[in-house]
Amino acid sequence: MATYADPRPSSAYDFAGAAEPDAATAQETAWIEVIRKMEEVYSDLIQYEVELEEKNTALEEAQRFINSVLSAVSDILIVCDQRGHILQVNLAFLRLTGHAEVDLFERPLDELLAETTGELRLYSWIDAQPGLEREVRFRSADGGQTEPVALNCATRLDHRGLPAGIVLTGRPVGELRRAYEALKTAQAQLVQQEKMASLGRLIAGVAHELNNPISFVYGNVHALAKYSERIGAYLDAIHGGCSDELRQRLRQELRIDNTLADLPALIGGTTEGAQRVADIVRSLKRLSFSSAGGPESFNLSEVAAKAVQWSSSGSRGSAAVGVDLSAPLPIRGNAGQLHQVIVNLVENALDAVAGISGGRISVQGHMDKGEAVLTVEDNGPGIAEDILTKVFDPFFTTKPVGKGTGLGLWISYGIARDHGGSLDADNLPGGGARFTLRLPAAF
């Protein structure tokens, strides 16, 4: 009987039998790879979650920081969308109006404006007048109105740089106005004190100036009283029927002839002294600090001469004061105010050369291209370059405490400006300071 050989290789069974373990290994490897990938994804998710929590914490801290800053800011802050509806306000606005923040969200801003304010029309306000403040009043929670608020408006942009809304900032001006009024009152008081100080210096000079004619008049009146007694005794003897011999003797003893000869000079001198006093009083009345009478035409040279004379007379210094005011300086204005300016300049010059051996002050006047120019120079230490631009600032002074208010030059500068002129300061090439007053001439 014939037999047939198995055509399959003898190793086929072994090969098929080996195939099953290899598939299992591949499947196991695939699952291991899947698990590894899942672990990587899970690890990435964990890391992402940690980073997200850190960013969230940082964001919360930034939010708290911004909120704390907004709460600490004294100016009010209002953020609106493009429709003008409120998105956010700060604590200052809530305190100002008394509203709760939850009641303001998505509320139109115009509803919070007082009736006297009207609509803001925010975007048109920005486009027409960028950066301009507008004074508004808000409705308070109790139905009243807040103090006036100086409000400024700006456009809020999104991340693309496109308009996303409005940001309004401002501050109540009521307190500022009260502080400003208090400052104006204090300033007026200080200015008045400076005027009184100038008046005191003026009176010192005038008192010295009045002393000479008054002393002269007093001396003449005293002599006239003695002469009156002599003449009275002589006339009494004559009217009593004295003899010619007694009359002649009394005439010689009482020096009647010399008395009669001296009378015209005494009377003339007394009249001249009284006239001098009257002129000084008239000048004082004209040099009033008040400008109620309006501007008048006068010669600045005459006013300056009186100012220099009275200032130097009332000064205790020994500085030589040279005056060259021969040229007429016709101007129009208030003589009293300009007298105060010149007194201030001369007084400052006297202070600058006080204690300096050979101290000199020069006051000169001349006309220059339709302007009356008056200069006051001294040979003192001059003005330091770093303060040369500050000498006309209010309350700035280089004098010791109690010796000056720092308002004299500031007031003088304002008076010169009000008269349409100028007041400048500079240093002389050879040393010393020079102040130049320029005023429009009146022809």
C-alpha cells in the first residue's frame, strides 16, 4: 500500500505554535505604550493644572492689588461701556454718592447726573475737547446732589486697540474751592501786611522829612513869642504915658528895632515851613495805595525823587544815594502804587549794601523808544544766578526770618505788569544788582 508524505514542512507546526506567543507580546507592548502615553498626558494635565492654579492665584492677587489701589485713590473712577452704561466704579465714587456698587452695574451714567448737568454725550465730548474737564453733579442715594466734581473723560481701548468704552476720573472741587478761598484770604492778608510794612517805611521817611520844617516852624514860633512879649512891654509903657527918656531906654533894652527887622524873616520862614508841611501832606494824599480814583497822568521822576528821599531819610544805613532824575518821565497810572514799587526797590538796595564800606545806590531815569525807564542799582554782592529767576516769586526771600515776607518784589512786579510795563532784575558787570522798571510813556 502506497503512502504519501506530508507536504508541509516539518517545522510548520513549530512555526504556527510560535506565532501565538509573539502576538501576545505585541499586544502587551501596545498596552504598555498606551498606558505610558496616558501617564504622560495625565502628568501634563497635572502640570497644567498646577500652572493654571498658580496663574489663577497671581490673577487673584493682581485683582486684589488693583482693587486696593482703586479703593485707596481719592479721585472718583467710573468705567462705562460704549453705551454709557456703568461697568465699574471705585470706592471714592460710592462714598461720594452713597450708592451700592450692585445698584450701579449696567446702569446708564446719565441717570446718575443731576438735572443741572444734562447729558454728557461722552464720545462727542472727547472728540471735541480732549483732556478738558467738565464740572458735574451726581444724584446721591438720598435724593440730593453731590458737590461739584471736575470730571475728565478718556476712551478705553480693547486688546485690538479699538474703542471699548469710557473711563471717567475726577475729584470733588468743593473742598478745593474752600482751600483756594482760604489761600486767597491768607494771601490777601499777607499782601496787606506787606503794604502796611511799606507804609511803615514810608511813614518813617515822612516823619524824618517832616521833622525839619516842623522844627523850623517851632523855633520861629518860639522866637515870635519872645518878640511878642518885648513888643507888648514896649507898647504898654508907651500907652502908660512914659517919658521920652524911658521910651528910648526901653527901646534899646528890648531891642525893638532888631525885633521889627527880624519879623519879616521869621514870618516868611514860618510860612515856608508850613508850606513845606502842606506839600508833604499833599504828596501823601496823592500817593495813596488805593486806586479807586483811577489812573492819572504824572511825572514819574517826581514820584521817584520823593520815594528815594523818604526811603533814604528813614534808613539807618550810611550808603550814598545818587539820583539822576532830571529827565521828565511822563506816564499814566496810579502814583501811589508806583511810589510803593520804587520804595521797595530802594529799600532792597539799601539792605543789599548795609554793612558794606563805600556802599552806593544809583537811581536813574530816562526815555527809551516810547518807554519811561527807571533803574535802581547798587554795588552790593548782587543776586546769585540760581535765584535770579526766583526773585519775583511770591514768598521768596533771601532775608533772615522776620526781616521780610518775600512779597515786596512780587507785588512790585504785579503793579508794573498792571501798568502795562515790566520789572526785570540782573547783575551789573562790575558787581551789584540792577532792577529796571519800564512803563509806557504818556505824551
